[in-house]
Amino acid sequence: MHTQQPITYEKKRIKNSAYIFFWTISWGATFVVASAAVNVWWPENIAVLIAALATNISLMICVIIAHWKWLKDLDDLQRQIQLYSMAFTLSVTWLITTLLILLEGVENLPIGRWHSEILVVVMSLSLVLGNIIGMRKAA
């Protein structure tokens, strides 16, 4: 008789991380396609644009669900560190967004076109910094 091995915490963590990686890469690819659809087919071919955006939004939801599952399956300490890091990222993003909105009025600073690029970099760095701070506090 063959008995099934129980799923260990480490195996579950690796599996959830692989799901996040897969869905994030898939979403990123559809983001490129959706961006091209907006730039190339708007307003001539609305059907292609709607299909690209719907696919992108669907995969975005899959990424959110994968992150939710990953977060739910973490142990208490890791979950606390990740939630702290996410709260830190949200706070920093909020502050930088309001700063960029204020700086938009300054005529010699051509920031307007770079909002999203700046925010992606700031969000990524603040998430890493939040994780480092959380890990140091836990140690």
C-alpha cells in the first residue's frame, strides 16, 4: 500500500513561490501586449484592445490570488514581516505619489511622463527595504 507523504512547510512555500513567479511572468507578458494594443490599435480596433485588456486584468487577478495564498501559507513570523513590509511600501508609495503630484506644477521639472516609472522603482526598493527592516527586527 502506497501512503502519500504529507506536504511540508518548505514544499508548500516553494510551490506557492513558483505559482507567484508563473502568474507574475504571465501577467507581465500580457502587460506588454496590452500596452502595444493601446498604442497600436486604439481607436481603430477596439475588439483587440478590449481582449488584450481583459486578459491582462484576468491575469492580474491571478497574481493577486497567488500572493494571497502565499501570504496565507507563511508561518506567523514571516507573515508578520511581509505585512510590515507591504505596509511600509504602501506608506512610501503614498508619500512619493503626493510629492510627484505636487512637483507636477513646477515648470522646470518634466516629471509628468515619468510618474509610473518612478513609482515602480520606489515601490520595489521600499518593499526590499521593508523586508530587510522586518528581518532585522525579527533576528
